[in-house]
Amino acid sequence: MDIIQMSKKEIKRLEVLEKVKTKQMTHRVAAEILKLSIRQVKRLAKANREQGAAGLVSKRRGQPSNNQIAKEVKQKVVDRLYSTYTDFGPTLAQEKLAERDGVEISVSSVRKIMIEEGLWKPKKVKQPRIHQLRERRGCFGELVQIDGSPHDWFEGRSPKCTLLAFIDDATGALLQLKFVKSESFFSYAQAAEEYLLQYGKPVAFYSDKNSIFKVNRVSNSKTEALTQFSRAMLELDIEIICAESPEAKGRVERLFKTLQDRLPKELRLLGINDPESANPYLPTFMQHFNQRFAVKPRSTINAHRPLTATDNLDRILTWQEERTLSKNLTLQYHFVLYQIKTDRPSYALQKASVKVCEDATGHVTILYKDKPLAYSIYHRQAKQALVVSSKDINAVLDNKNQSYKPPLDHPWRKGFATPLSKWSANKGDIST
């Protein structure tokens, strides 16, 4: 007795067609039950009368699919996965196979091949954590999330550094990327300057509670203290909003998870090994990233405002502190004593309040009523102990202990000829 393997769908068809065979049901009713055309039901009924249950079994069962990947294509994909895309995820590997190797294959097929080869493990579905949903803002430039991520972006080919990112909340578009040594006022100021010159002034920046953006310990004498970055944004009429938790600014947090996966691999494929070479490439990366991931905002209004004639970024984006001139027209700033030079009587500037502005290069400008004063360095004190926040201490120590590493093409690595080496090549080893 032969055993016929049938699916549930085929068993249901057999039950209905048996009733059609015994005149208990019409072809029209059977077609409605099986959700087939009357012509298809008549064809199946004829097969059932002539061949029995075997006539209802699919003839394609046990045969390879017509849509399966060709062996040559699959072998090429496997070779590229092992040679170049070993640590890539299925989605990124599929993109690079199509972009660099001309292999058109679906993400699910690449994932299946990687699982078969042991290059990818399916992730377990985690229990979802419920957070309060916040919809995207409606206008481009209404809210821009900013943050930095210290990471080994060059996979050991260069010292660790930090990537600063600005992402628009309404569109999810990357607006600014910049490699810097660490998160600091000057690094954010340089990134913000490039962003402001390209797009204009957004309504608000959304950040964490880093001391660059928020004074976390307010003294009794300063009830409304501002950080240097907050002061600069206030002068530009840009609001600073600090999130209560990482989940609140989840868009930029998820962004860094994606960048830490994709960006190092892109840099590796292009042979970029240091931040100085990577920064000019980042606009191209942002363009490709935005084409794939950015969405259209609900409103077509651009909330960015153009820079005005009074928005002097060279002055606003400096480290500024207030000082009071002494009777001798001197002031102290960062262990340096500055002597003001003036043609006016000295009593005119005694006890005057001035503003000391320092840029990223360390150049100091002293302003009195928004006009620069001439000065000379009268005395430079001995180097004092550094005051460093807990978040920046690793960067300070890493830069302090970092030794010079010559590049791969440096003559030290290639070796060079000496009189002794020439003599040894002709005479043999000196020990002999």
C-alpha cells in the first residue's frame, strides 16, 4: 500500500472534491469554499476521478525551486563574504555586493547564506521595553539632536577618537559629522560653525546633560549659570534642550549604533586610516546615508533661520570669561598675566570690566565694550595642575601617553642602507 503525503490544503481539497464526486455539492459551491475559479475546480475534480488523491498532490514537490540562486552566483557571494565582508551584517553586505561587485541578491538570501556558513547568528527577539512615544517634529530644522560617541572608529589603525553627529528630528537626516579628539566646547563649536554656515540657525539643539551643555552644579553666587556652549547658542538665539534620559533622545542614540556598524567598514574598504583623512569623506557618507534612511517631514517649511550681520561666529564661538582690570591695567587668565597697552590715561580703564575671548587655536582677544584692546604678556606662571572632568580624563591620559607611530611607508619600516650593511653584504656577518 502506497502512502501519499499531502498538505493540509490538499487534504481540504480532497474532502470537498469527494462531495462533488458523489453529487453532494456543486462545482460553484466548491469553488466558493476553496476560493478557486469554477474552471479550476472542474480540473481538480477530473484529476480526482481519474487518479484519486494522488491527482491532487503538487507535481513540483521534491523538486528544486525555479527561483533558487544559481550555484555560480552563490559561490561568488560566499567567496566575497569570506574575503571582504566577514564581519558585515546581512543588510550592509547585500548593499556592498550590489554596489562593488554587481551581484543583485536579496537581503534575506544573503542572511540565509551567512547563517549556513556560520558568519551570522540570528538575534534573539528581546522583550520590548515600553517608552512614551514622541512623534517627530513637523519641520526640518525645528529640533536637531546632537551628541558624541567615543569609539574605535578606525579598528586599531589610528588612536581612538570621538565622532560628533547632528541629526534632524523631523527627517532623520544627518546634518553634520566630524571626527574630534574628544567632546569639548571647542570641538562642538567647530562642528556647529560648519553646520550653521551650511544650513543656518535651527530653532533648538537637543542634547544630553553633559557639562558642555548644562551646568550640573550651580554655585550659590550663580543661580542662572550658563556653560560656554549654552552662552554661545543664546547669543545666536538657538535654544538648548537637555534630555532626561538616553531614551528621550533615542534617534541620535540609535544613529550611533548604526554608524558604529557601517562607518568603520566603509572607512576600511576605502583605505582611510585616520581622522584627518576621514573628515573630508564624511559629507559623501552623509549623502548616501540620507538617501537611504532620511524621510520626508510632515511640513515643507524649513525652520532654519539665516545668519545675520550681527552673528559674528568668530567671536561668539570662543571661550569667554569676564575680568576686571587692576590699577596697573593688568589681568590674569589661565595662569598668564596680560598687560593692557593704551594711549589714553591709565585711570580711564582702571577697574574696567573686560571680556577675554580665546579661540580654538589658543589666540586670546581682550574686548572692552566689544572693541579689542592691545596687550602684551607680562608674566607666564609655572604650569599648574589640570582641572579635568571625569568624562575627559581618559582622553587626556591617552594623548599624554600616546607615542609616535611611524606610518607603514616610513623609511624606518622599510630599512635603509648603511656603510656597515653594505660591508656585511659583501664580507659576511661581522661575527665571522
